[in-house]
Amino acid sequence: MAYVYKTKGTCSSQITFELDGDIVKNVSFLGGCNGNLQGISKLTEGMNAEEVIKRCEGIKCGFKNTSCPDQLALALKAAMEQKGNN
């Protein structure tokens, strides 16, 4: 299933991704640091969502209280909760 998450507090404005069961696929960011976000997308491809959350949650970017990896973790948590409620 495909998900779209509007980010808060980051240079990127949106994350799109799919979950195949609990496996993360097709992650892409709109805006932000292009090279770094392509790297995050490739590194998380095929990973279990819980593992991505564990690794990315709480990462901060400079003076900000969040980051693109942290926002991805929040997006995955929200998608997992949504899946659980369906």
C-alpha cells in the first residue's frame, strides 16, 4: 500500500513510500538534500519498517528538533498504526 506523509520541520516537504507487509519500498522525498535523501531511500529499501524506525527515530538535523530520517520514522509509525486500524 502507498502512503504520503507531509513532513514538519524539515527542508523536505513530503515523503512517499510503500509498505509490503512490514517491508519498506519505494521511498522518495520531495525537496530537501537530494543526495542524502536518495541515500536514505536506497538504504531503507527492503528493510523491515520497525528496523528503519529503530535506526532513524530521534535523529536531529543541525539546530532542528527533527530531521528527514526522523520524519521517515514518524511516517512509518503512522502507516503501521493505520494498517493496524484497518
